[in-house]
Amino acid sequence: MREKDFTLIELLVVIAIIAILAGMLLPALGNVKQRGESIKCISNLKQIGYVAIGYSHSYNGNIAPTLSPYNGSNVPWAAVYIHSGVLPKPTDGQSVVYRCPKGGSDVQHGDDSESYGGDCAVNGTKTDTNTILSLKIDSLGASVSRYPLYADSIKCIANQTDPVTPQNAEKKQFYRIDVEWGGAVAARHSSKANLVMGDGHVQALSAAELKDQYKKGAHRPAINNWWYDSGTFFQHVYTEK
């Protein structure tokens, strides 16, 4: 019996079916990738939370300042943990926990390479008393489970009101949350941002949830008698799909 050849119409039908199946499959694969990035990000932040809490046990209850003087220059929080030995020193091209896989590359490169921002008030030196502005986790009290130590963040245009936009596409990471100085929360995981709280647990919150949860601030105590509640900065969130 002679085998029957495909007609042109049958071939087109097969191609159309394959195209339909591919169209159905690709979004699912994209969702799997996004979910994988979010899971890796959550894992990063959990490790960073443990590092911060462990660091505080050795430094009178304080976590690292978001930006602090070191050997004559200012260094961001991750560098403080690295110099203190609680985070391993990375090499160029090595995957690091302080870079979100969705915030560009998750490998170490260049300055300001953190893609998780910290409180702008936990930061630097208070000039009139020459004291380091840092945060004692124990001082958070009942707010410890809702105070974000670090969150998905992005470099943005300073002094810009909502909505915040990236300053440049190739460098989306940033080490601090403070729109006055160019850093904001980034809801980059399916329109949600991951945040590690003072007790070490991680939450994923949308821009609307962030604005609602922190509309009255993050309720942390004054730092070295200097009050500044960074909760107001959670009202500015850059949302990526």
C-alpha cells in the first residue's frame, strides 16, 4: 500500500498547532524562570538576614551601617560584612548573595553592586558627635518582624516623586533606600519586592501592600538620638513586571 503524502493544508494545520502549543508553553516557561529568580532572591535575603543578625551579636547588637567610612572611603553595607569576615570575600564573576538574579547579573562587579537597599538612616557618621549611625536590632522591640533590614532596590533619579524610574538600564542595583539620594524599593518579581525583616523572615510585597503597610512609617526607634523613619521612602516603589 502506498504511503499517503501530507497535503499543503495538513502541513499548515500541523504548523499552526505547533505554534499554538509554543505560544501556550512560552509564557509558562517565563513564569517558571521568574519564580526561580524570586526563590533565589528570597534565599539571598534570608542568608543576608542571618549575616546581619550574626554580625549584631558580635558588635553590641548593631547591624552594619548602610554606608560607612572604611580606610578613608565610604563603603556600603555588604562591604562592611565582608571586611568583618561574616560574608566571604568574592572574586569578579562569582555569584554573590547581595545581588538579586533579577536585578541584572547576580555576579560581583564594580562599585555599588548591591541590589538590596538598606535604611538610609542606618548610615554613615553623625558629624556633630562623630558617631556611627547604626541600628540595634534589639531596639526594634515589637516592630522587629515588620522592620525591613534590606529589600529589593534600584538606582533611580534623586529627588523625584512617584513614580520612580531607573537612572540607567545597565546599573539597576543600589545599596540604600532613599529617593532623595537615588535609591528606591524595586518590585521586580512579578510586581512584588522581597524584603528581609529584623527577625530574619522574608516577605514579598507589592507596591500597594508596601504603601499600605508602611504608610505610617517602619516604626523603628531613633538612632543615636537622630530620628528619621525611612518608612516614608516605601511610598516610592519602582514596579517591574
